Amino acid sequence: MVQNDNHIPSAPTLDKVPQHVAVIMDGNGRWAKDQGEERLYGHRHGVEAVRGVVQTAAEAGVRYLTIYAFSTENWGRPAEEVDGIMSLIAQAILSELDTLTGAGIRMRFIGDLASLPASLQESIRIAEAAVIPAEKLRMTLNIALNYSSRWELTRAMQQIAVAVKDGSLRPEEITQETVSNHLATAGMPDPELLIRTSGELRLSNFLLWQLSYTELYFTDTLWPAFGRDQMLAALREYGRRKRRFGRL
Ligand code: IPE
Ligand code: IPE
Ligand code: MG
């Protein structure tokens, strides 16, 4: 559990802490199967794993943690699983809200939120209304819900096209910054580290623009088994990476 601000223990020394970490939380279904349980059992334990990772990231000094909770493509799963995931997320947002707020962690949501079930939209509204004074703000937890990168980029292009059409922007004024400013992550640094669990080696339509120069960390650990030690191992590995950005 994330404890209140004054009680978060300081993290083990890390040389270099990423400001922004993105996570593809994958493997809940396989984890449940390994336990001889239904997939939703895995999703419930997946929520528990989020708690530990959020706390560890905040302790380590990460400023933004962006987690992939439900993709646009995940609507293709059986209705029972989709409904189960939606209600689990709606409940978890509300049950964690006070603890997170007390720890200086604010929740933000990225994705096509208008198509989510009404009860989930209500949880999101309540969570985003929580106020944390600037001096107490420790970390922003971005939860990607009904998110896909191609959806986000297409929306950005539509918004930019509208600005060109109404004359407030000239085509030659469109810069990389213009594009970044129209993404759901506007105003945040790009992630320096991406973690994907469960051994899959792909991005699955997550943050394609923002991950251009991100360090990638893949682990076979299934998401519900990804805890504090695994998170610290990923952060330590990041500290060993040499980032060159095309230079020498
Ligand atoms: C990740 O676990 C959670 C979501 C995509 C919502 P999965 O449900 O994809 O689990 P696996 O990959 O089938 O094991
Ligand atoms: C990616 O996991 C989406 C989330 C973690 C929410 P998936 O399990 O949906 O990805 P694929 O289908 O293996 O690419
Ligand atoms: Mg999966």
C-alpha cells in the first residue's frame, strides 16, 4: 500500500532515475491459468501488482508513471472479461484514491475515455478532481484506458488539420513540438524507460511517438508477479544503459 507522504521510505540508492516510466502490464491471463484460475482472477492480482509498482516508482523519485491498463484492441475480448476488467478498474480507482492523494500521487487518464462505461467515467471524474498542492505533488500516475497510439496520433492530426483550416496555424509552422502538444501526454517528458512483462517483444500500439528513443526493458515475469524487486531491477538496468541519441 502506498502510505502517506511522510511515510514513504527512501528508495535504495539508484544512480540515475528516469523521470518517466511507461509500463505494458501483460500476462495476467497466463498467470491465472498457471494457478488453475479464471482470467479475471489474474486481473484482480494485476491490480495488486500496480500498487507495489506505483509505490516503488514514487519512492525512487520517478515523476511520471504511465501504465497501459486497457487497449483499444482489448474490446475484442469476450464481453465477460471486458466487463470484469472495467468494473475492477472503476473500483480500484476509487479505493486507491485517498491513499494515492495522501502520498502526493495524482491520477490522470489517457485514451478515448468517452466510450468507456458510465461508471468508469464517473470514477475517472472523481479521481481527476482530487487536488494535490504543488509542493506535495510527488508523481503523476497516467492510466491508459481505451488507449492506442494510432488513435492518439490520428486525433492529433485531426486537431492540427482543424487549426490549419481555420487559419490559426500555417503548415510550415507544424513542428515536432506541435505534434507532441496534441498528444495525451502533452507537457510530460517522453518516457526514458519502457517495461513490458510476460515475455512478449512488441509495443502493441502503445506510445509509438513518445517511445522513439526510450530504453526498452522486457522481462518474462508475468504482471501479477512483478513486484518491488522486479521494478527496482528494471530501474537499475536503466541506470546501466548508455543513451546515445544518435551521437557518439
Ligand atoms: C494484461 O494481461 C492485461 C490486459 C491486457 C487488460 P492479459 O490479459 O493480456 O494476459 P495474457 O497476456 O493473456 O496472459
Ligand atoms: C497490451 O497487452 C495491452 C495492455 C497491457 C493493456 P495485450 O495482451 O492486449 O497485447 P497483445 O495482444 O499481446 O499484443
Ligand atoms: Mg496479454
